[in-house]
Amino acid sequence: MTGPLIRARHMQAIQPFRVMELLARAKKMEADGRSVIHMEVGEPDFETPRPVIDAGIQALREGRTHYTPAVGDMSLRNTISQYYLDRFDTHVDADRILITPGASGALQLALSVLVNPGDEVVLADPGYPCNRNLLYLLGAIPVAVNVCPDTGFQITVELLKQVWTDSIRVVLLASPSNPTGTLISKAGMASIIEFARGKGAIVIIDEIYQGLVYDVEGFTALELSGDIFVINSFSKYFGMTGWRVGWVIMPRQYVDDMDKLAQNLYLAASTPAQVAALAAFKPGTLEILEERRGIFQHRRDYLVPALQGLGFGIPQIPRGAFYIYADCSGLTDNSFQFCQDVLEQTGVAITPGLDFGDNRPERYVRFAYTTGQSQLEEAVDRLRTFIQS
Ligand SMILES: Cc1ncc(COP(=O)(O)O)c(C=O)c1O
């Protein structure tokens, strides 16, 4: 006999990732001996840089296994502060930096501190799907802005004006974006921050893919304003997804609330992971990371024209992250079915647009170039055969 099912109302709104069905199928195919090329995975294929692994092992050996303060290890906060100075010539006081369990922890903290049930939060569609679900958990209301190739799949002030209501408290941006890999320009960012401030709202910028930018000079929104929340993480550029460390930089007046909430939500981020993360900023590690950035760029430069040659539309060349959000409407009118068919018939796993929102998702698929060059070439060959058949 099973007990009663007690289920919070918000659980109805929270959607699972559709790609999980595809992933389960891909795993089954692999177990059956089929070759699968994974282009659905949103994490670097590279292992964590060796100096970071060594620092993590040493941390464990030295017994760095107790809690840190909820705001994080002081030397890591200082090191991140120095990083902003060295890399972006921007001064960020260490006491405005709070270490979190990944960008996920940072997003949860920031949104929880800022919004009440019924408040509205603007976000881009397509966008990172967890944000919407976090808002449902808080009883807040996502205001999705349909973004298109003509604005680089990014929110602009003009688009904000079209959706603005008095209940909007937060504008949540991501640059580079998941799933589109597109960036917001510095001028665009400045005007959004200015607009939101004028409306009494605050901007959160997710910079988790910072560092992974191609062709252009990267920047941080902190160069523009100290009155915003900036989210970052060791997951992507630093290749530390499984370590679960990230950070958030907040305006000074939020420090106490963020600290209080961190204590209550998760006490602190993993201590050995925080100690290991110190090694992420060593010159030797940064050299490895820059080399990897070059490899990602090389893969992008191969894949964009190759996919265009197969009939995918890529109107905006992605300049960041490791994603290509490709228009497949010339090949199918149902991207979810397309992903299923491609997986079944070719063993290439990609993510359907459905996972990123409601803005014409049937038209798009996301390719992650988180696999080696020869695998990418093989994937393109298989797709060519599939499309031509
Ligand atoms: C845009 C964006 N934000 C946040 C996250 C969460 O990352 P993590 O918690 O590993 O730092 C991800 C992960 O894919 C992401 O794509």
C-alpha cells in the first residue's frame, strides 16, 4: 500500500527537461552497443585542469573538510576580487562576493532575496530553463520576452518597454546565453541597467559563460554598475561542473540578507571545492583555460558553416559559451520529433528547443560543441546522410 501523495502546487508548473528522455534513450542505445555522439551536454568535455585537481586532493589531505562561513572562504573571495581587477580592471570589494554551490545556488539566493510571491521577473525566451522553475518555486511570475535573431536572441530596452508592468521587480539576463551562445553588447547592457533602475527594478546578470567568448573582448557588467547582481561559476570556463562552486556579487545593501539566507538554505558551499577553486586563478591554470577556449572557438568555426551547409539556419553567429541554437525549420516542422529521429537513426544527440521555452521551440535545436573535433565531423557526416535520405 502506498501512502498519500502530498504535492505542493508549484510542482505542477515545474517541467522536467525533455532532453532527459533523449539522454535516457541515448544511454540505452550505448548499452546496446550503438555509437552515440553527445552534443546535448551543457558542460565542457575537458576534465578539470590538473592544478585544480591537485589543490583539491591536497585540501582533503590537509583536513579542509569543515564548514566555511556561509559567505565562503575569505581567501577565495579575495582571489575573485583580484581576478576582476586583473582581468577587467574593475574593483569589486571581497565582502560583496559570496561563494555559492554553483551559479544555481547563486540564482536561487539572489531571486529569493529579491522577489515576493506575485512579483514579476523578466527573462528571455529562449533561455536557461531552471530560472523559470525557480520563480515558480517562489510564487513569482516569469514574464517571458520572446527574443529573436534580430536582437541576437537577447533582451533590449525596446523589448522591455513592450512587456513592462508595475509588478516587475527584476530583469534577469544572461550573456553569453544558454541556449543561443549570443552576447549582450556593453552599450545594450548599460541601457538595460539604466532603464530598470528608472523603473525601480534591479538587474541580475548571469555571467556563467564569461571567459568563453570568441572574436570579441569580454567584459563584466560590473564595469558598468555596482547596483546589480552578477552571477558566476567555476562550472564552465573553469571546467569544474561537478565541484559545485560559484559566486554572486551583490550591491552592498544586500550582503546581510544574502548571508542570512545562505546560512539557512545550504550553510556553505563545499569546502574542499572552494580550496581547489583557488588554484583556478593561477597563471598556469589560466593558460590551460585559454588554450581550451581556443579549442572551443575552433570547434565553433568548424560547426557553424558545416550546419549551415546541411540546411540549418544560424542567422546570428554565436560568440560565446559552447552552443549553437540552430533553426531547423527548413528540415522539419517539429524539432522534438526531429531530435528523436536524429538520435534513433544516426546516434547524434542534440537538444530540442522545447527545453528552453515557448518561443517557437519547434523551430530550433541546440547543438553543444562539447565533444572533440573528430566526433563533430562524424556527427556532421551522419546528419548529412540523415538529411539526404
Ligand atoms: C545560463 C546558466 N546559468 C546557470 C547554470 C548553472 O550552472 P552551475 O550551477 O553548474 O554553476 C547553467 C548550467 O548549465 C547555465 O547554463
